[in-house]
Amino acid sequence: MYAITLNGFGDPEVMEWARVDDLPPPGPGQVAIDVVAAGVNRADVMQRMGFYPPPPGASETPGLEVSGVIADVGAEVQGWAPGDAVCALLAGGGYADRVNVAATQVLPVPQGVSVTAAAALPEAAATVWSNVVMTGGLDRGQTLLIHGGGSGIGTHAIQVGRGLGANVAVTAGTQFKLDRCRELGAQTLINYREQDFPAVVNAEYGGANVILDIMGGSYLAKNVQALAENGHLTIIGLQGGATAELDLGALLFKRGSVHVTNLRRRPEQGPGSKAEIITELRRQLWPLIAQGTVAPVVAAEVPITDAAEAHKLLDSAQTVGKVLLTVREP
């Protein structure tokens, strides 16, 4: 089989599409997927640079989500068969032409979505739903503040928030990205280079009930300022640093909560597991996708042999939504 290998850590050019050892047949509870496309995520970039090693036992090949067709099923697998069009959440290994994955982390390609575009869904959907809905408890009429509204996570979160009847505010650094966020349903558009987001959110909504944050340390104090009473801040990225001083008095005054979470290292089974999240996605989010309320936002499709170019696109001011690596025709 073929997969992306890393010739050391560093710039995108360290990635090479190369022949590697074939995978073994899928084990008990697993399925093998012939990959059509793989999603590109910030975690892949961090792994390529040497800052985000895969969890113990996971593939050293980057890639946290794929779409494709089931090629084989292992023992004890029910509900899946060879030929099924699917997408899947992985702990690694997605930048390849075949993957083995726990059947509990597999979803059908949603109605109305192409097999290729479905690769944009698993990581963003699982991240947004687990943090905004399952943990944050976002409800109709509440306010969701999304940092990085033009990202793959952000563009998905906008649609989920609006689909649940919430008010949605976003931050982004260019008017181009803010305009695209408006098209997706965001009502309050904040240019973080020019505006103070806590002031805007507090003036318009009295604070945000749920904040989805990719920045971490540099935004912590302002995020607490932007919380509504009983608000929930969930931090899923550390692009602004891993440390900051937390004003517990300000948080206490609002009876707020801060949750720092990671999807890749969640267990496969049990409370808070990937299996639990995937079950909720299929039950609650997949119908919204079938209705057209939520759709994958794909900025670019790049052949996997040009993976370096795909990683560069992730940081482009013109990229809104997900970048996909295409492996084979669906």
C-alpha cells in the first residue's frame, strides 16, 4: 500500500507519498476502508512539525479522518459490509490508501453528500458536537461564540449552532472570511484585528453561553470576560499558547466553567469515548445533514501526492473550510 511518510519533522516538504508495508486484515471489531479522501487538520500540521505525536498504539502516518468504501470487515462487526460508502474518525493513519479502524468510529456517508466531501465531516463534526452540544449544552436561543470562524471547525460549528436555533458570533482576521461566515449563517462578525470581541458579544447578547476556542492562553482572560452567566468555555486548541493566568474571581462571578479537551486521545469505548460521540452524531447530526441544514464546507481538494501544498493551503487567508487530500476516484 501507499501512505504519506515523514522524512523527519519540519516544513511541508518532509511529507512523501511512498510505498509502505501493507496493513494486516482488520481485527475483531474493525473494518478496512479503501480511502477516497482524507481531511487535513491542524493536528496533522503539528504532528508534521514534531509537536503532536500520535497516541500510543496509533499509526505514525498523519490523518485523523477519511472517507471511502469498506473493503473488508473483521470478526464481530455488525451493520457494515464490503462496498458500504463511509467516513471515519481515526487516531492516525488517514493519509494512506487504506486504513483499519474500529467499526464504532465509522459513519455512513450522509444523504446528499459525495463520498469525497464526506472526508470533511468526522473530525469537525465530532469536535463540534462533543464540545458545543454534549459538554457545552448549547440550546435554542442561546449564544455561541466561535473563534476561527473560517476554519474547518468554525464553518461546521456555525451551521450546527444555527441549526440548533442559537445565535452565532464568530471571530476571523479578514473580511473575506467574515463574509463567508455570514453566508453560512453567522449573525455577528468580529474582526479580531480591529474589534474587542468581549465588548461586542456582551453588548449584543449579554455574553456567550458557549465559547468554542482554538487559541488557548492568549484568549483566556478575554474569553472569561465574554462569558454569560453560567457560560461554558471549551478550549480545543492552543494556537495562542498553553499557559495564562486565570482570574478565578471573574469566573466565579459568572458561575462559569472552563473545559479543555482533546478528541484524538479519547478512548474508543466508554463514557466520553469516540464511540459515544459517533453514536450521537449519527442519531442527531446526520439527520440535519440529510436535510441540508448542515453541509461540509470544502475549500480545496488536493491530490495526496501534493500533500505539502494542502498543508500550505491550511494557513492561507483565502482558505475557508476544509482542505481534502484525494486518494482515488470514489
